[in-house]
Amino acid sequence: MMIIETKLPKVGTTIFTVMSQLAIEHQAVNLGQGFPDFEPPLALRDALSRAMHDGRNQYAPMSGTAALRQQIALKTERLYGRKVDPDSEVTVTSGATEAIFAAIAALVRAGEEVIVFDPAYDCYEPAIELQGARAVHIPLTLPDFAIDWQRVRDALTKRTRMILINTPHNPSGAVLSAADLEELAAIVRDTAIVVLSDEVYEHIVYDGAQHESVLRHPELAARSIVVSSFGKTYHCTGWKLGYAVAPAALSAEFRKVHQYLTFCSFHPAQVAFAEFLASTPQHYLELPAFYQAKRDRFRRLLAPSRFKLLEVPGGYFQLVDYSSISGLDDVAFCEWLVKQGGVAAIPLTPFCETAPGTRLLRLCFAKSDATMQAAAERLVKL
Ligand code: PMP
Ligand code: GLN
């Protein structure tokens, strides 16, 4: 038998797939993998279906349809005050996952280093390793999952090529402040370091706070690729559409990879989003209130439980501390919870280079009232 020497020895099946599978096997309420259990807006689904019936079924332009790039540029200017050229600075991708991979593949060379913050979303490190580069992990500081900028300064080497940030952060919901972006700008000033900013939860920020996009910061934006996901904003993670905004020179490098990775992304959905963004900009403006109501409802439902709820400034995940329920590590506790407790959750250890040693797990509240209720009934019994 041929022996395959793996290029990714650390990679197995993702924890999201594992937990979703266990949820099905054990008929658990699935608050693990992050996806809404409600539908995208009807007008958006109608627009998708119309696009397919109108013959928009062949390849889209490599960088995305002009109409959608135009809408993304309009939104970027309206929300973040940054004028971007839709032709040379906006690229539509097959989800944020593709954009992250393309950005890393386009910019990071073998032997270079990329700084990531733990817990780090799972697709970052494999993309870095496939370039023959190295992820340098810096743990976020508890309890609020903040970046210790001194540790970032200490981690810089001649080989540092990229700093990868994620705000609002998955899994903690932590958000970066304007002061954080200033720290980052000071660190990368006069270096060749590029910033990859994963902002897939850009429209899900709570309590009246404003999303501090890198796109608001002219100095950082000039050296950054900013990634977002229509799946998160429009409740359609299965359509796998996202985009990257970057200055023309960075976008040109990014597109060199994108054009051979996928060439282009799902055409009918691009037509649908272009139409929906133009007709219904209030969708993303109303998203904070929409998810804040879910967050608050979920927290009320869990209040009588023995879980300790951490603050949730953004995103659609609730971290809970289960240390008064069990002394198991988080992976073992999640396995127990899905099998015995009837609820699927996500542990944090798979997102960290070294086990964080915390007793925290992640619950997704992008769910209907009935799903939240059913999960809470099980969780308060523990
Ligand atoms: N980054 C983060 C932080 C995420 O949570 C996700 C999952 N939505 C992605 C990237 C990937 O997004 P997409 O589903 O659009 O590929
Ligand atoms: N982004 C989703 C989450 O954090 C998972 C996506 C996936 O399964 N790859 O739950």
C-alpha cells in the first residue's frame, strides 16, 4: 500500500463537523456549529431563485459581479467612511474561508510567520502551514479575551509577515476597540507586515457599540485585507459567499490565488445579494437589535442554570463556564453534554495551541425561540 505522508499532521475532522454529527446521533439540540436555524429573508431567497430562472447560471466574473462589488463598496463607504474602488479593491469569494486561504496563500511565503490569537478560528493555521509558514500563537488574556499588545511586540521577528485579527471574535464575542487598532498600527508601522482582518461578524455588535473595522483606520486599511461573510449577515451559511476588501496592489495578489482556487463564486447568489443590498440596506442595520434580542433571551433562559455566563459584546456565541457542574476538561465535557445532556456545544481547546485550562464552552444562540427553549430546558437541569 502506498504510504501518504501528510502535509497537515495536526489536522483531523473539524470540531464543528464532529459535534454536528454527534448531535444527530444523540438527538441533541445543536448549539455547536455556528449556523442559524431560521431562514434567510424571503426577498433574498426569491431573488436567488429569480437569478437562476433568469439564466444567471454560468461563470460570474472572476472578481465578482460588478453590481455586487458596487454594493459592497457603497456599504464600506457608508459604514466605515472608506471609499474603495469596486473594480480593483473588492473581490467576491466563496465564503470567508476561501478569502482567508487566498489571502494567506497569496502573501505568506515558506519560512515566514503569521501571528494569530488563541483561541483562533480553525481554518487559519492549516492555511498557514500549507505555505510552509508558521503560526505564532498568542493567547488572548482572560476574562475578556483581550490582546496583550506587549506580547505581540515581543513575538515580532524578521520573519513576521502577517498579523491575523478577528473582531468580533469567534468564539468569545470580544471586540477590538479603536485603541487596539492604534496599537496594531503602531506595531506594523515601518514594517512589511500585512494585516488580515477577519470581520465576518461585523454587523453583530451589541449594546450600541460601533464595529471598529480596520476599514475605518486609513493607515491600517492601506496594508490590510478585510474579510466578511454574507453567510453570517444574511442567515445563509450554506450559500458560501463572502468577500475581501484590500488596496489594489494587495487585491491584485489576492486575485492571483482566487482565480486558480475557485476562479469565481456562486453566480446566482451574487445577483441576489446585489439586488437585496440595494433594496434592503436596513437588513444589516437591524442585525444588532435582532441578535441582541436573541442574546438577551438566551441569557435569561440560562440564568437559573449552574453555568456562569460570560459577557457577549459581539458575534452570536455565548461562552459559559461549567466549572460548578463538572471538573472534566472541555472536550470531554462537550462529549458528555451531547451524549448525556442532550445539547451540542463547542469546546475551546481545539482553537488553542496549548490547552487553555479553562472550563469554558461555546453555545450558539443564532436559533429560533423554540430551539433556545429546548436547549435551556436541558441545560438548567444539569
Ligand atoms: N471566520 C470566522 C471567525 C468564522 O466564525 C467563520 C464561520 N462563519 C468563518 C471565518 C468562515 O466564514 P464562511 O462560512 O463565510 O466561510
Ligand atoms: N464558523 C462556524 C462556527 O464557528 C463553523 C463553520 C464550519 O463548520 N466550518 O461554528
